[in-house]
Amino acid sequence: TDHIASISGMRDGGNEGQLSFKTRGGSDAAPVEQLKITKDGRGVSEFTHAFWANVNQTGTQAIRDSHNISSITDTAVGGTRFNFANNMPNANYAVTNANDYDAGGWWTGGLQASSCTFIYHFTGTGYRDLVSLRVTGVRGD
């Protein structure tokens, strides 16, 4: 039989409790995982990767709340690296929102599959830390 899609449950290798959805282009093609439901209930696919964080940059930087952020690193005045708990599939993603309480701008110091870095520039006075920095990023086509 020429199967073009499959659903399988994983029972070994440390992946117990995961559910995998795969498709393939034809009878000779190897199945390609399109969506995985992990044992903690997350849906993981090329299009479900995302992150957000609410961070206090003042003094010792601290995460107030977040999704898919394992930790942050203070890179410089106004700079924070967001380290992902689950990597993005690649570095082709966009930061869709970065806001704060002050008038200013921000720029990325690099998008990687495992992290992204932001530097905040307060208009007219150089770089500075923020009491509240909110960042959202998504992967998509």
C-alpha cells in the first residue's frame, strides 16, 4: 500500500507519550514529520515556534513572565539575549513586537535558532536599561 501520511505514538527512546504526524511525497520518499505533540502537551511544527518575554533590564535582569525562554543574558547596557527553551527550526524568523514605556528604538544584535539579542536605544541619550521590555517573535513563511 502506498501510504502518504501517518500518525504514530512514540513509546521508547525517551520520547514516551509523544504523537507524531508525518507525510511523504510518494512511495519512495521517506516520511517527514510535520507536527509533533510532545508529552508536555505542546504542539511543535515549522509554524508553531514562537517566543515572548516580559523582562526587567534594570539592575540584575529578571524575567517577569515568558513563553519558550529558558534564560536571559545581560549583554550590555540596554542589551538582552533571550535563550530559547526549544530552538526555532532556523534563524529565519521575525520579531513582531518589542515595546517599552519610553520613546526609543531597538534593534536586533542577531537572530539565531537558539537565541536572539536586543539592544535598546533611548532617543537622544544613548543606550539604557528598561524597567519593562516586552518582546514577541514568531516563525512563519
